[in-house]
Amino acid sequence: MATNNGDLSDDETQISKNIAPSKGQAKGLQKSPTFEPASKFESLGNNDPQENDPQESHNHFLNSQIINVSEQKQAKHQEDFDLFQRELGDSISQERRLQTKQSITQSKEHSEVSFVGHFELDHTDPSSLLETSSMVLDGSIFSGTESISAELGIEIFRLMARSRALEERTIKMSKSGEGIFWVGGPGEEAFNICLGLQVYKGQGPTYDYLHLHYRSAAILLALGMPMQDHLRQMAMTRTDRHSRGRNFVGHYAIPEWNVVPISSVIEVQYTMAPGTAIMQNRFGGNGISIVSGGDAGTAEGDFTSCMVWSTRPNNQLPVLMLVTNNGYGISTPAKSQHGETNISDRGGPFGIVSETVNGNDPVASWHAIKRAMTYVRTERKPYLLEALVSRLHGHSSSSGAARVSSEPDCLFLFEQKLIQAGVLDAASADMIIHEAYEEADRAVEEIIHEAAPLPEDVEKFTYAPSNVDFIYPEDYTGLPI
Ligand SMILES: Cc1ncc(C[n+]2csc(CCOP(=O)(O)OP(=O)(O)O)c2C)c(N)n1
């Protein structure tokens, strides 16, 4: 991942590196002649090759090679994936555990209220680690019958606070002239943090692909993106790793984490997700394609295309379709446009398992996402999850981005829940929030004077290098040769 220290030459090198296929990808590309024709895959296991037909026996040979490679890969993937699941069961990585423990220790020092809950997990028992998120611990946080551990709850709260602080600092930039246009996701933190924490993160088909929209800062923060990477795009600096200062804020592109470039054109991501999912099915493993967008966008044909492509008989795809329903498309209320009760009801006619969850509730969201992901990973079929979320600062800076007081605030609600559960006291919660706002301020100071884009950069790095474009081989600009 780019260090983003503001050193342009390093950054340039990094961008070139990002464009070059990774080892794993390069291998995939080399195999593309055998991977491409879908018919070969569709025929796998169905028919014996016609012995007298040289084309058929050649196909059979290729298929057997694919199966061998695929089995070996699958074993390796399973190993990697099991490791990931153990880490997830642990709720958070070692580094995060440390940070959370520091927060807890500082909070303890800060106030007399002690924390309830068992923070040490039995690392010798993988099954207990796998089930950590649903273990019922003293002092755990409940929503109905579902619960998460105190440790995970505090981690989610801390990330939600960081995301809110980042969004609000970014809105300030749009008003102070440090940036121009703001769009983002304050009000979606509860759902998006829970999503980001459960993504199987990495590069290539083994891992999850993310086809996101422009309100995804919380997902990226939960994945580990530094605040600076978001702010450079807002400030349109040349050091912006996503677009070199040439796109709106929140339009991320991170090859190392399979974050597909985010488009301002709404809903196109829903037609792209089946593409990566087809490739993941052919490749094998547990990776899934996650796609998210707003409620209004579901009126576009792309949303239906995604459902059609993900449910073809014998060709179902591991696509996790997410809709964050904030109740509006810019200024048009969803209620005036949707005849169906829930957007998730749209999955029914396609046989897609669907659910609507309160996206302002991290406990419910954590479990709904976990259910959905487990289903898509294991069944290799689509799932439609709709999250009801708030829009706390309107559509974008174009509508003023003022705080809307009538919308429920997931950060405030979760803070209250943690306090009531005896997991956190008010002073400790304040401290976590205060630290988040300080971090956002420091990050802006760090990046704000970095270089602006140059006119000669405008066409650079528009396309990834490709060895498959025989028609327009010269069509790429600024590529490292
Ligand atoms: C294809 C297309 N049509 C129209 C627009 C203009 N537009 C930008 S955002 C938006 C509203 C999207 O609403 P929704 O899908 O509910 O997502 P939200 O912004 O509320 O998260 C529209 C219509 C666009 N960007 N792309």
C-alpha cells in the first residue's frame, strides 16, 4: 500500500506498481486462454470427451489441467481463508486489539468506571474464535437476541467515530475552500464499519471484490485506509492515490484490496459485480463480489441486470448485493417512487435470499452481514441485503450539507447502548470521539500543502495495462513500458 508521504516520485512509482498485475494476477492472466471460453467450464463434469474428436479431447485436456490447478489453489485458498476466519473470529487484528486495549486502559485511567467483559480469548480453540462475534459475554452488547462482544463493540464505536470525524472534517473543507465538492456517508457508519471489518481483504480472485459507491469512507477506514488517503482526494492533490487529484472525494480505487474504481455514474457497479463473480467462480476459493449502492439507483436497469446475471440456471454467482436505503435520491423521497414495501422484496422473483436490516444498529448489521456473507461464500449464490440508514448531511455539498437533526444518529445511539450495557462510560466515549476529531484535523494539516495536479498528468494512468487489447494496442496513455 502506498505510504502517501507526499513524496511525489515515490507516489508515481507506487501508482505504476499498483497498475502492474500482482504475481497472482499475472498467473491468472497467463492462464486466460484456458479460462476464457465459458463453454469449457459449463461442460466440466457433464460429458466425457468424444474420443475421436480432437477438439473435444483437447478441451478435455485443458479442463483437466484447470481442475488440477484449481484443486491445488483451492487447498491453499482454504488455508488462507481459515486463517482469515480465525482472525475475524478474534474480531479484530492484533494491532487493533492493542489499540482497543489502549483505549480501554486509558479510559480506565480516565474514569473510575470499570469495563465488564472478557477480553482474552482462547487462541488454542479455533471454534471459540470463529464464534466470538456471537458469543454471549458478560457485558456484551445486545440487540434483541443477537449480541457482540464488548471488545468488538468498542472497536466498531471507535471506527464509527473516526469515520464521522473524517466526514465532518471533509464537509468543512468544502466550505473553507480547502476542497470544492463533498459527497459522503455520515449516517451510514454503523452498517459500513461492520461491513468493512468482515471483508476478506486482498488482491486477486481469492479475495472479496468491492464495487462500491460514493458513501463508502467507513468501509475503507474499517479496511485500514489512513484518513490521509481520503483527504488527498478531497483536496485534489497530485498525491491522491485513487485518482491523482482528478476525481471527487470518496471515489476510491485500490487494486491491492480489490476496490474497483468508484464511479459517479450511479448503479453501473451492479453490472460489473457479476463480472468479477464469474471470474471468482472459475478460479475457485471463497472470494465473493460485494456491490453496494443507494435506493434510488435500484430503479436503473443495472440493478436488474445484476439479479438476472447472478441467478442464471446452473450459473448462479457469489454476489452480495447491498442497498443502503437512506430514503432519498437527491431530493426525491423513496416513498414516492417505490411500489414495493422493501427494496429487498425485489429479490423474491429471482429466487434471491433477501433481508432488510436496521443499518443504524451495529449489532443487527454485524449479524445480517455475517449471515449474508456466509451464505454467499458457501452457497456461491447471490444475497440481497438492504440496510435502512440515515442521511445526516443531505445529499452532498451541492445541497448545503447542513446537519439534518430529524434523522437518527447511529453514533449517538450506539454510544448510549454501550453506556447502558456498562461497556463504556460517558467520559470514555467522549475521549474516543475527541481523539477521532483530533486525528482528522492533524491529517488535514499533513496533506493540505501537497502538490496540485499538473495539466500534463490529465491523461495518465487512465487504463490499466492489458495484453488482451489486440484491436487498439496503442490506445493506452502514460503506461510504464
Ligand atoms: C446514471 C445516473 N443518473 C443520474 C445521476 C445523478 N445522481 C447522482 S446521485 C443521484 C441519487 C442517487 O440516489 P441513491 O441511489 O438513493 O443513492 P444516495 O445518493 O442516496 O446514496 C442521482 C440521481 C447519476 N450520477 N448517474
